[in-house]
Amino acid sequence: MSVYNEKVMEHFENPRNVGKLENADGVGEVGNATCGDIMRIYIKVDDEERISDIRFQTFGCGAAVATSSIVTEIAKGMRLDDAVALNNKDVADSLGGLPPIKLHCSNLAADALHAAIEDYRSRKGESQ
């Protein structure tokens, strides 16, 4: 029996929005030295400050892949101000929960998204 629920397993086995996004408007990369997980999120932003496209590359466990996948699904189409408000609890809840030992993975996914938005804003000369 898996320690992960069906939704987590679905996003691990069939991750959405995988890969590098060429000419991204913002790129965020975060890692966890303890577990070795590394996440990179790429975003494209339209004229209305919405995330029009988003991709991820993740090196890590099944939970890390699943949280990266779900973050891209949640954030796609969101306004930046709404996307930057996503937190680790939102990510874990959207997957139907994670085992307590894997909750740090949801932190990484939200943090990578926030870093991509911060990168986008810094490229435009804005501060967060």
C-alpha cells in the first residue's frame, strides 16, 4: 500500500506541464539540502499579469514531482498577485494531503513559484 493518496500518485505518474519553458519571463529555483529535492519553475506572463504558461523541472521524490505538477495546474491562468498568495497548505490540500514527512515538498513547490514571480518582477524593475 502506498503512503500517497490516488491524486498524488496520479500527478507523480502523469505530471502536467513538465519541461523547460524557452524564453520564460521568470524562473524560480529552490532546493532542500536535507532531502536533495530541487525544483525549477518557468513562467510566461501576459499583458494582464496572468500566468499564461508554466512549466517545471524537478529532481526529487514522488511528492516533489506531484507538488510541482499541481502547482503548475493551479497557477496557470492566475493573476500574479493571486499566485504569489499560494502557500504550502494550499498545495498540499489541492493534492488531498501529503504524509507529514513529505510536507516540505509542498513548501518547495510554492517557494519555486514565488521565486519565479519575484524573478519576473525584478526583470521588469518592480519590487515585491
